[in-house]
Amino acid sequence: MNALTRPAAPLAGAAFDHPEFDAHEQVVFAHDRDTGLMAILCVHDTRLGPALGGCRVWPYASAADALTDALRLSRGMTYKNALAGLDLGGGKAVIIADPRKDKTADLMRAFGHHVERMNGSYITAEDVGVSPADMEAVAERTDHVRGTARTGLGDPSPYTALGVFVGIRAALAHVYGSDTLAGRTVSVQGLGHVGFDLASQLHAAGAKLIVSDIHAPAVDRAVAAFGAIAVDPGEAHAVEADVFAPCALGAGLNATTIPAIRARIVAGAANNQLATPADGEALKARGILYAPDYAINAGGVISIALARPGGDDALVREKTLAIAATLTRIFERARAEDVTPERIADRMAEERLAAAGR
Ligand code: NAD
């Protein structure tokens, strides 16, 4: 079709006019007749390398919702991978299905077939609704997969927790001039894979812990293991502490919670902590230092990206520990330029992408 015969809005509107469209390189709608697979695979940016990002299985209410998520999440992976110093671009896939009812090995194999057809521009991995066993099924159809027994170091959570731990130290150094945890109090909200491991590292470094989770046994375990003080999950942000570490769900930093925060630092593993960009400005206005979530929680993607079959984790640890230096640069530039840390994080990622694109 030439420019004259090209249909305008109706077709292009599916992606090019979408509010979340941000110069994505590829948006692939994949269907499989036998299994009923409906997936959207997005490659946002490959200037730094092939696009790595997880596959999410979720019962989206509509294909439009799935597209919105895939466009937004794949762009987020470009920034996360760039800032983490990985030679990888950003991508993401979503499968429209209920992970508890519709997910089968055949469905995941059919997805793997479509990943293979992208010829390496997209590398998949686990995300919400996808288990290691699911990824093994995907790996039967494609080599463009990470985080399987053959390619990975297993659970990425310990590396995420390590990155958050050193990130908290970097934040303490920036605010107080010392990164020591002895005598500091940290409120850890969410004691799952990452939060519990983080609490353990903080305790070993001498921090006092305030813990919360909606799952009571996890709280009991932390109280017993670390002498932690338990609070209601809804109070975690408002307690007297030096650091608030959100390690549960996203959007916990919002117009309701921010005015009640007493800590001078917010630094935790949860994704998408800021409900809106205005909430980042609100934290800054209150003099609270915020460690951008995608910068501090990159240890998991680093482990997925850099693990090699049979290799040790030395490189993964090195890159994860480097999160502290990255955050220090972010905090210093944010202070010098009087803008929020998340704006600087975005800018640093964009600078790396622009340099690679030359
Ligand atoms: P998880 O599911 O193992 O743990 C989450 C914990 O939060 C659970 O114990 C749950 O009971 C608790 N929780 C849920 N709602 C809560 C609430 N309202 N208040 C308090 N606690 C609540 O998840 P995870 O792997 O530990 O990940 C934690 C967060 O970090 C998530 O936002 C995740 O997206 C993000 N993250 C994780 C990784 C990783 O490697 N696992 C990497 C990057 C980001």
C-alpha cells in the first residue's frame, strides 16, 4: 500500500494513536487456533540489544486493556534495562487468559512458538501469572527465553533484595552522610520473597525493624527471627522510622499516604510505587528522598539477564551491587538540578539509549 491508499485512523488507531504508544518498534498480535492463545508481544526499543521482558498471563477484561498493559510495561523494561547497565532493550508480552483456569502447557508452547517467530528481537521470561514450569514449556519451542533451569540462577528475588539493601544504604549515605544501618529503623511493608530476605539483611546489619503483611504467618516469622515490631499493613508508611521500604504492591505512594509518611527515605522493591507523577513531586516537597522503583529493584532482571548455564553469580552480584552507585548518581543529580529522582532516572536511561542510537 502506498501512502495514498493507506487507511488512516481505524487500523493505525490500534497502536500508533494509542496513548501508551511511544515509538515501539514492534507490536505483534499472536493467535493460535488449536489452543485459543491470544497474546500481544511488544518490542519497545532494541538500541541497546534484544528486548528482554517478562510474559504476563492475566484475565484482561478486553484486548484493549491488554494492549495498554503491554505497551506500558515494555517501555518500562527499556528504561529498567538501560539504567541497570544491561546491553538489552525493553519488551514485554501479555497473554489474555486466567492463569488459574486457562493456562496449559500447550498454551505456553504456542506462545513459545510465537516468541521463536520474532527471531530473537524479543526474549521472554517469567512475570505475573507465569511459573518456572510454564517457562520450561515455552523453552520447548524457543531458545529466546530466560529464567529457566537451563538458563538461570533460579529465583531472582534474592538479587532483588540485595539490590534494595545496597540501595537503602546509598539513600542513607545521601541523607545522613553515613550508610550505617546500626541504630536505624526500617519499616518493611510486605514480607514475601523480597521483603523477608531484605528484612533479614537489614537485621544482620544492625537495623531495627517494623514489619507488616496481610499474611499473618509471615509477620510472626519476622517477629520471631528478627525481633521485629509488627504493625497493621495500613500503618506501615506512617510509623516512626528512618526508611519506609514498600515491598508489597504498587501505587502505595499516593495523596492519602504521602502526608502521613514520617521516614525521610522511601526505598523498596515494589513496582510502580508512585500512584501518579504528582506523587513524586509531593514526596520531594515534603523533603522525603524516593529511590525510583525501577532503579532499586533491578537485581531480579539483572539475574535473569546475565545468568549463564553452569556459571556462577559473580557478574550478577557485581551488577546488582552497582545499583548503589547508580542511585547515588541519581540522588546527586536530583539535588543539583532540584528535580525528582525519578525524572533523573528517566533521563539517565534516555541518555544511554541516545548514545547507543548514534
Ligand atoms: P510476593 O508475592 O512474594 O510478596 C508480596 C507480599 O506482600 C506477600 O507476603 C503478601 O502477603 C504481601 N502483601 C500483599 N498486599 C499487602 C498489603 N496491602 N500490605 C502488606 N503486605 C501485603 O512478591 P515479591 O516477589 O516479594 O515482590 C514484592 C514486590 O516487589 C512486588 O511489587 C513485585 O512486583 C516487586 N518486585 C519483585 C521482584 C522479584 O524479584 N521478586 C523484582 C522486582 C520487583
